Amino acid sequence: MVVTVGGQQALDLVARIFLDPGDVVLAEGPTYVGALGVFQAAQAQVVHVPMDGDGLVPEALEQAIAEVARSGRRAKFLYTIPTFQNPAGVTLTEERRERVLDICERAGLLVVEDDPYGQLSFDGEAPAPLRSRRRDGVFYLSTFSKTFAPGMRVGWILAPHAVREKLVIASEAQILCPSAYAQAAIATYLSTMPWREQLKTYREIYRERRDALLAALADLMPAGTSWTEPKGGLFVWATLPQGLDAKAMMPRSIAARVAYVPGTGFYADGTGAGHMRLNFSFPPPERIREGVRRLAGVMEQELAMRQVFGAMGGHAARRRGQAAADAPDPGLA
Amino acid sequence: MLDLYDVPYVGCDARSARLAWDKPSAKAVLQEAGIPTPDWVALPHDRFSELGAVAVLDRIADRLGLPLMVKPAQGGSGLGAAVVRDATALPAAMVGCFAYDSTALVERYVAGMDVAVSVVDQGDGPQALPAVEIVPRNGVYDYAARYTAGLTTWHAPARLGTDTATVVAETAIAAHTALGLRDLSRVDLIVDAEGRPHVLEVSVSPGMTETSLLPLAVQAAGLDFGKLLATLVGRAARRSI
């Protein structure tokens, strides 16, 4: 294990060790915005692999690997958040975990498994991490940010034996060492406090908030809207009715004092405008309902506006159509 | 609120600020005063649903001619603003604009040099500082061009002939006066190919950061920014006594 300054440094270390400019990283589409930033800084190209309600689609992964190889480029690793994915909220099923690992093994592709949310399951235990099934070929990244406190900035990597030393050297070059004080605080917390009970409390709080969000969405969202139903984690991924653009709608939404993250932030290629990420972790249930009520109002206004101005034949409409065709709709089946 | 509590302040009173902030109202006052400003219509979004958007947009394009500038009636920084060169792009521009305000200002787009003229009154009446010329790299001084380093270059003073510079300065002072402004303002204009100025809008609270236009103009005038501000503050303080 290599201790890092949160999951973000873990990602950065892996990118620094493996990525050369022009390399390809395969990643779910959509994926964690902070990972896209790291890969972009390393001048790597991200190729998105679609998901559905059961997580990453294995056939699509095979296809993406083949296409990258055909184009003469080299995919260095698959970056995946298999459990309670950020931002989609979906989880890779047991059966698919084996298939994804097999595909990557056959292709000689490393797997970088990012697992910040695995402990936050609401409906039974989450499937075991990919790393627990293959010790070689899988980097496991996690953090105390979602289970203790994000401000502590303590995370870790479980790396294949052969590259562990490389990670340590790269980390020393970057930061000498992570804060010993923060690690001591967490060590004390884990050894003296009932942290398992605390996790149960978190799960109950988040489960209640997820339920409130799903109920409010079902009651209030305009027709044509769909969303994922996460079994853990912090996020719901919503797909807007045809023609709505989450980014263009943002000013109207800010005026109504409700916020979300437009889907475009989670794709390296600028698609995703027809989607938004809804985070249910912070507001209590009644505020979640109020937020959805406001958001639904904003969407109704935007839909009415688009109705009035008719079929928007310009570039914007074509771009949106393209985005909708490219972007998978997890959990819609 | 400041007037209510007798707190002295630099700048115009609330009534004038409101007038200048609402672009259609300000343009009406400017036009009334004989100050050139591009032809315009201002339309609240609900009128479109009543009359049918296609008919209204066609009529706007016929009346004003293309290209058009679409912007929210209130607001700044170029948010929600778009140049429309082709009638088919007008609906999208209107939707983008209505995300920021319930009323859209659609005006005839005047091609030419973008200039900003800062007007200051140090006690001897409003004076125009040298015009600052704005050259956005992609041709439109939108939000990105304003706030992304390297996307815009400025020339202070603007590259105008002496006669044109004089007319531009007089026009800016006239706009400042017509709107009942006080102490300072920044008048944004387009100078067309014939050297005629067209007032677009007037800011009663011009930006004061290192890269803002007013400080550039102060520098071009050979004035000391700190001393100028001290003079304005001193005047405001005396006004309340």
C-alpha cells in the first residue's frame, strides 16, 4: 500500500508513471471530472466506454480496445469507478466484473479501479472490488474523504508489487510524504472510535436522501426525463427531455437558486449536454424535494421556451442531437 | 439605502443607476436626447408565445436588418449576448438570452471599432478620458473575450483621428449627462467606418481591476489613478455635508 494525499494524488501518481503524451486512457462515459483533469494534464486522450444500468458494457470495452489498436494508438489503462460510479451512480454487476477483468487481461490492459464510495452502500453489501479478484494488473485507489473527512486528504493505492516502489519514488519527488499528522488522526480514529457504526449512520442518512431524491424526481420531473437509481454513493445521473441543454439552462437555474453539474463536465469530448449530475449527500430530504421542485420549474420554463421558438435548426440543435447519440443513458433499460 | 442613511458615496443615485442598467430604457433616453444608438426592439419572452415566435422574429429581422445583436435587457459581462448573422440562428440566440433575463434587447449590429470612453467629473464638469479601443481576437467582445487572458488586446488611446476622437468624447459626455450620471461612468460605443459613434450602453460602476478599461484610460490620460479616486471620494464626502 502507498498512502497518498487523497485519491486525487493517487490518480496523479498513476498518470505520471504510466502516461506519455498521446497515450489513450479508456474510461467510462461519463466519468469523474477530476480524473479527466489529471489525464488532460498528462496530455493523454480519453476514449469513453459506454455504461448501462449494470455499469460498463463489456462488449463496448472490447470494441473500444480494438478501435484504439486499429488507430495505431496505445491504450495504457482502463480507468473505472465500478461501484456507485461518479457521476452515473451505477454499479458494475458481479458477472460483468469478471468479464471486464478477463477482457483487460487478454488485451494486456492495466485496470485503475477508483473506489471512493464502495463503503457507502444502501441496499446490502456492494460487489467485491476488482482488486480482490486480480492482485496483478489492478491498481486500487481509495480515500477517507467520503468515510471520514475530505479535508484530511488521506488516500491510498494498492499497487501490483512490481510498480509499488515507482509510486513511492514519484510521490517522494512530488510531496516527500503525505501529512503524518493527518494519518495519525485517522489511525487514532480507526483504532479508538466505533467507525463501523459511524459508517452505518452515513449509509442510513444517504439512503434516506437518495430515497427522497428518487421520490421527488418521480413526482415532479417533466415527462421525458429519466435518471439512474443508485444503490449507494452520492449521485444520481439524470437525462433531460430531448432538446434541453443542461449547460445552457444553468443561468436560469442559478436564478431559481438550485444547482447541478451539467453533464458536459464528465466527458473529455464536450458531449453530455443532455445530462446532469444530482448530488444528494448534503441537503436533508425536505430541501432535496424543494430543490427538485425548483429544478422541475426551470426545466418546464426551458421546455416552454423551446416550444415557442420551435425547432431550432441551427448548429446548437445539431450538436445536441449528436451528443444524445453519443452519450449512453445508464439505467434506462 | 445609502441615501436613506446619509452615507456619502461616489457615483450616481439609484434612480439614474436603474435607468442606465436597463438597456432599453437607457437607449430610449439617449435617443430622446439625440444621441446616436443602434435601432432596437425590446421584447419580453411571454409576447413571443402570444404572437408566435416565427412571425415576430421574421418581423424583427425585416425591421432592423441583419446582422443583429441579441442581449439581455439587464446584465453585464456579455453573458447571454450573441451576434446573429443569419436569421436561422435567431431563435437559438433568443433562447440563450432569455436564460439570463425575461426581456431581450435586439438591436441592429453596427460594425466598427469597439471603444470605451470613461467619463470623470473632478469638480469642473464631466470630462472624457482618452477612448480605449477593444480588439477581441475572434471579433466579438463576449464573456470569454473579457475574462480570458490573451483573447483581447487594448489600445489606449484608441487609434482614432483627432476629429473622430473629439466627436466620440463629446458623445460620451452627452450620454453621461443625458442619463443624469455623476462622478464617473464608462460609455461603450461603436465607431463605424465613417467615424460616427453609436452608443451601446453606459456603465455607472465601471470595472476597477488592473485589467479594466477605466484604469487603462486613466493611465493613457497621464493621471494618477489613486489621486483621481481620492478626488472623487473627497467630492462625494463634501456633497453630504
